[in-house]
Amino acid sequence: MMNALFEELDEGGFTYDISHNAEGRISRLFIAHPLSIKLAKAFSNIFLMDCIYKTNKYNMPLLDIIGVSLFSWKEKMQKTILGHYVHLEEIIGQEPCVIMSDRELALMNGIIFFPTTSNLLCVWDIEKNVLANYKKYFGRAKEFDIFTSDWNNVVYTTTEALFEENWFEFMSIHKEKKDAIEYIKNVWLPGKQKFVSA
């Protein structure tokens, strides 16, 4: 079956690479369309990376990398997570200026391959993660909605001073929700300087 895939990839001019584990199973598969490579080379300043899809039979992550052009065109190159940073740099011929990602730790740790690249965290992914993890602390939907609205007020702040002000107000208003506040403090606040809305 894999041979048929590789034949199709060869015929289509795709760039691909595969790694196997000790048992001979695929542990990493890199695939990039020729047009994706061309666009990545032409518009190599910003890449959005998201590794949230694990809805396959083998529970393996799928890393989508989206390059943003001057005209807001998007071209996706699908990759699994480990080892692809090297391929990305080989394809575009330089380090990207910015990689925006979710908080997938393996993804963030891999960015060390690009020492001059800034890693920013997508506010939308932060919001979805926080919603999923703190909803359990609320009995009523209205309480949860107010907390969510107030959290968004913090996270979408445009200046550092206003962020601090909104954060302290948020903690004061929701002080009875200690577990939810602690979760945000421990998981998200250490990276607050990387928050960005896209």
C-alpha cells in the first residue's frame, strides 16, 4: 500500500521522506506538494503550525504547516511532528522569522532547530484549551460564560500594562475559582509574552 502511495507522490512531483521505528512501522512521514514548496520559498517569513489532529487509527499527530503570503493565500503542507524542521529549512533555504503554533510541547521544543525564529502562541488555540480544561470548575452555564468573557478580555489585551491590569481584575473577580485560576497561572501565564491573535 505504501509503495502505491510513493508511486503517486513521485508521479505528482511531491517531496517526501519517511522514517521507521525499530519494529519497521512508520514513525514519521513528510509530504510536500511542489506548489507548497514554491510558495514556502517565496513567502518564508511566517508559518502557522498546528498539531491538534490525532483522530486517526494510530493516534499519531498530524502537523499542518500553513505559510502566509503577502496576499493572504494559504498553502498547507502536512507533516508529522518530529524531524520536519530540518526539511522545512531545506525547502525554504532559510529560517522562518515567526512560527505561530498551539502549545503542543513537542512542537514548541522542536522550534529550537530555528534559533533566530520567534515562536508565538495562537490566542484561538489558547482559548479553546482553557475552555476545555476549566469548564469542569463551573456548575452553571452563566458563571462559565462570564468567566470565559472575562478571560478573553485578558487574553486579547493589546498592551503589557493593560494585560497586567486586566489579569489582576480577572483574579479579583473570580477569586473563588481557585483551581481554574491556578490552571491558567501554571499552564498559560508563563508564555503570555508569546500570545498573538491571528
